[in-house]
Amino acid sequence: MDLPMATPAQLRESVIEQRRAAYKAESDPLKIEAEYDAQIAGSEPDYSAWLAKVAEIKARYPLPE
């Protein structure tokens, strides 16, 4: 039984959904923690860990061309 191939739009949406799930589980908590720590300390947030995690997720789930 042959399964139909996903369209480019379906593939793109699938990758976007995978990214969203990874952002929610992995990168969003880092951003929230940076913002909280900065608020408590009265300083600017250090987003370096969050930015690195977002870049990692984008590399893990590249958008199809």
C-alpha cells in the first residue's frame, strides 16, 4: 500500500509544529527565567542561553526549501 507523499506546505507546517513544541518545552523556560532573574536584580535580561537554544532548535528542525 503506497502512502501519499506530503505536499511542501504540509512538510513546512509539520516542521513549524515541531519547532513550536521544542520552543515551548526547551527555550521558553530559559527566556522566562532570564526575564525573572533580571526583574529581581533590576538589570537587563541575559538572553544568551535562550538565543543559543532557539538557534539549536532551528538547526534541528530546518524549514524545507
